[in-house]
Amino acid sequence: MPIALRTDFDAASVRYAARHSKDGAQTRRLLALAAIYDGASRTEAARIGGVTLQIVRDWVMKFNAAGPEGLIDRKAPGQPSILNATHRAALVEAIERGPIPAVHGVVRWRIVDLAQMLWDDFSLSVSRPTLSRELRALGYRKLSARPKHHAQDPEAIEAFKRGFAAELDKVRASLPRGTSIEIWFQDEARIGQKNKITRRWAKRGTRPSAPHDQRTKSAYIFGAICPQQGKAAGLVLPFCNTDTMNLHLEEIALHVAPGAHAVLLMDQAGWHLTPKLIVPNNISIVAIPSKSPELNPQENVWQFIRDNWLSNRVFGSYDEIVDHCCDAWNKLVEQPWRIMSLGLRAWACGF
């Protein structure tokens, strides 16, 4: 005997559900069942649905069990993962802790190293693609690390952030009432013929190549950014000393808005803090704690410029280095939104 359809639905309600369905297969199945509610035979319903009688029987059973929702195709569960909660917890702990070079033989985890760890600890064999998917599901990606000095003092960094507002108040107290303050960050980057090679897209399993020079000519980009205003002031110079630093301070002073005063944050390099430095009247220098490059967003600017405009190149001469450095810096100046994105820091720009 054919299985009876549930009695809390009728042809009208089933067709109503079909009209409002966004799933084509579910709509077709609902219309076939609506015909049965109207008195059609199961053979006629099978013809409407374009299936066999056995499949119509399956539809009826699913409809009786779960209503219209039971006629939506569910994604097949597939093979269960070979990793369980214990394995995933071990992976998370290993990644957060990092490898021990003397034990693991590497200074950063690769997929193959983590697969070997799972084999050593759990006798579990996992392919690299499977392990890569598991790591991505856990929220891990390969990211570029921010520079961090090995001997830095974390407490000094936090104290500097907390006390920066007080430093601004000291500067304001020495200025005429109503003078606006611009926060600037300054640093230098050496660009030379021994250039950097960055990652690039390539076919899986291949080893891409890039030109790499061994000559030693170089130049320095003196760069400063004002993230709140999206401004930048830079010079390309042959040396890094007090005289070239004075030239850069003059350049920064020209970019400070009329009537405003710049608070210039930079590291404690000798040519930054020497008494021989000639500081323009519209600039006050604030030194960031030593060994803490992550406090200076100009470091992120250098990384962006190198990765996108200056790496993977061979410079034929010093003049060519200067030309490319000027071109890269001018590109940055033309993108104020990029300067804001790279440079804004809540602890420095929230006042």
C-alpha cells in the first residue's frame, strides 16, 4: 500500500510552499506531492517530478518526517576528518609555542614539519593538503611578522603608549593657544643593489626565480608620514648622518600645515638625537623607546614599498637606485589612503 501523506498539509499549502521556495529541486518535489493531495496517482506524481515511483516514495517519507524542509538536498557529510580534537589542540599548542630549533631542527613551522610532529606524537599520517586545510579551518594563515627586537622592554613600550598623551600636553603647553598638532613618524631605509627577493605567485611544486645582484651601491630614503592627514615628506640621499638628517627635517617642516606644529616620533639613532641637529621651529622631536621598531609605522611603510615597488629588481647604477626610490616614494605620496591605512595607531592618533 502507498504511504499516506501527513494530514496537516493540503494541496494549497504545499503549492504555497513551492511558490516561495528558492530551491528548484524542492519546488519540483513539492508540486509532485501537491498533485497527490489533489488525488493524482503516484505514477502521475512520478511523471510530474520526472523520477521513478521509488523516489516519490522517498519524497513522501521525507515530507512526512520534516515537512517541506525535508525535500531540500543536504550536503553529503563526506569522509570524517582523520584529526580529532586532541590532534587539533596539539597543533594549536605547537603553532602558538613555535618550534624549538634544537629539538625540531627548524626556526619556523612548515606543513611538512607539523605533519612529522603528528606522526611522532600520535603515529598519525596526514597529507600536506589535508593538514593545510585543517590549519586554515583553525584560523591560521602564513603572515608576515612585524619586526621585534630580541632585547626590547615590553613594559617600556606600554609605558610610552600610556604616557604619549602627557608628552603631547607638554608640547602644547609650549605653543601659542589654539595651535594644532600633527603627529609624524620618521625613519630611514637603505635601498641597494643587494636587493630583496619577495614571494610571488607560481605553480605548485615549482621554485620561482628572481634576479639578485651582489654589487653594493646603495642610497637611503629618508621618509616621514603624518597618518592623520595622509601626508608624507621624503628625500633620497647618499648618506645617513647628521647633515642629511637636517635636510630631512627641513623637508618635513615644509609639509607641516601653516600655523600647525609637528610632533615627530623617531628612534634613538645617533643622528636623530645629536645636539648638532638643527630642529625647525614648527617641529618637536619625541624619541620612542629603544629596540621597539613596532612603535614606528614608518617600518610598515618600508615593508610595503619594498614588497610592491622595489624588490625583485637589479639596479644598474647609483642613479638608477635613486630614480626607483624617488618613483616609489612619489607613488606613496599620491596614495594618502595608503598612508592612513599603514600608519594610523590608536595610541598615537586618538587625541
